[in-house]
Amino acid sequence: DIQMTQSPSSVSAAVGDRVTITCRASQDISSWLAWYQQKPGKAPKLLMYAASSLQSGVPSRFRGSGSGTDFTLTISSLQPEDFATYYCQQANSFPITFGQGTRLEIK
Amino acid sequence: QVQLVESGGGVVQPGRSLRLSCEASGFTFSNFGMHWVRQAPGEGLEWMAVISFQGTNAYYGDSVKGRFTISRDNSKNTLYLQMNSLRPEDTAMYYCAKVRDSSSWNEAFDIWGQGTMVTVSS
């Protein structure tokens, strides 16, 4: 199975800050990576697919990059609604696996 | 409006069975692979199973292989998860999810249901 490791596990930031979350795959997954945002009590929401493609309706302050084993999600200017937990997911092969999550908290 | 609505969750004793349903609307259900994902309380996301758009192929995560069965009825726009031999560690919110691209069944999930809670306890 492909292991997905996110860092950091949690991060505190202020509105307007730039935040970067990283995700590392245990083997090459090409660009088969997605990022999700989840707020308490809600289902996950797709932000990015194919590592760097922005899902329709997602603000352009979200940016994904990377390929192979190393990926990043950057939020360029944090807004109040961005404080949530973020997950990466590999879709290169079954079983599909998720990172453990990164909790983004308000400083 | 594209929507997935899960149902069938509840409290069940260890060793018993439960069947979850996921009703789709707003898109051509029969064109898309579908997945089940679960989330234990306070924990991360765990992928469970996938079924191809025609329902002829499926894959499972190791933790549920041999106990859970994914199926679909395209005439009813409904996805199912039959869960047998339930264990306390199966306690979680169960989500169904649609793949973003109809040409691939291992893809990002663009639509998720609201989830249905399963609690396995004596």
C-alpha cells in the first residue's frame, strides 16, 4: 500500500498569512494526488485534483504543486473560512490512501 | 443539483450486519465509479471500497475485505455497502463519494454525501 505522510499535523496562522502543507507519498504516484478540506461535522470538499488542478468553485488562493512523491498545498492569503482540516489523497492505485490530515487553526 | 444521500446507519451489536445505501441525483449515476470512505470519531479518512460504473469490478481496503461488499443498482441510482461481522472498530461516519471523471474509477472524489453514522456496540 502507498503511505501518505502530511506535515505539519497542525499549524496556527492568522488571517492573511500564507500557509503551505506538504504531503509525501511512499512511492511514485505521478500526479494522482488530490487535496480536500473538511470542516467539523461536514463531509470533505475537493479542492485540487491531479496535484495542481483547481476544482471548480474553489478560490484561486489555493494552489497545488508537485509530482512523483512530494506535493504541496499552498493557501496564499488565509481567510476566516479556510480554518479547517486538510487531507491529501493518492489515487494512483488501490487501495486509495489518505494522509493523516493537517489541522489549520487560527492564531 | 448533484447530490448523494446516505442512509441505513445506526447502532448495531458486534457480529451483526447492516446495509448502507447512497442515493444519487443530479448526474448520470451509471457513468461513474463510486466509493465508500469512513471516518472514525476524531480520526482521519479511511478508504473502504470502490465499484466500477457498471458494477462489474470492485476493490476493498484490507480492513474490510471479506466482510463488506459494495454493490450498485444503476436502475435505482443507488450505491450499497453490505457490512457483515461488524466490529467495534467499524464505528465511524460512512460517506459515499463520486469520482470526478467518468473515464477513471481511481480519481479524486468531487461529490460526497453527508454521511451516515454506524456505531457498533453491545
